[in-house]
Amino acid sequence: MSGTSALYQEIILDHNRAPRNFRRLENADRTAEGYNPLCGDQFTVFVKLDGDRVADVSFLGKGCAISMAAGSLMTTLIKGRKKSEAAELMDLFQRLVTGQTGAGGSVPPQLAPFNGVSGFPERVKCATLPWHALKAALESRSEPVSTE
């Protein structure tokens, strides 16, 4: 394992052990639930908007290390951004974990640990579940989202 791969693995494990923004956001404007039946991951994403900006975001749930780390890093990256910026980051993350990063856009360094997910297609759904739930929350969709 290269030094970079080991560092990325450690970042993912750290965010799994101590996920950031892992809490119920009591004053949330929007919430959405997401499920990954294949892996058993279940998340609820909470969003507090200030106009067009994500003033606060959090999540609760259970899942594998990749999904927990994805939720943790997602919330730290999205907080304070405009909804349109969040949508761009969702698209970049999807391209990153599916190996399509050449499709334009610069991937924020915080998301670099997920670069290797594309080599494990069965883990793409784990990594993207929190992002799908975030998208549903931002779009005020009431039905739970699923990776299936």
C-alpha cells in the first residue's frame, strides 16, 4: 500500500470512528432518509437553510466505514455553501467514486480519500448514500431514497 493510500485509508477510518456532525439537528428545515439495502446502511440527513445557503447540516444513522466517512466528510464540506455549490459537489463526488473524474471540475482535497472507491464498484452505493439523502433533503422530497 502506498503512503497516500495508507493516509487516505486512515482518514476514512478516522471519520468512521469519530464522524463529524453526527447528531440530530433539532432546528432542521429539511430531513431525508436514505437506505442501502445491499449493505444495510441507513441514514437521516438534517439540513438548516439560511436563504439559499446551507447554514447547518448533520446526519444520524448506521453503516459501513465508507458510508459513515462519506457522511462525515460531506457535512463538513457542505456546511456554509450555497445549494448550487452543494449540487456541484454531489456531482463531483459521484464522478470521483465512479472513476469519471476527467469529466471536468476539480475535486476538493477533502474528498480525495474516496478516489479508490471506483476500484470497488460494490462500495460506490455505500459512498454515495449520504449524498443522495442530502440531495433529497435539499429538494424537499419526503420519500426515503434508496441506492437500489
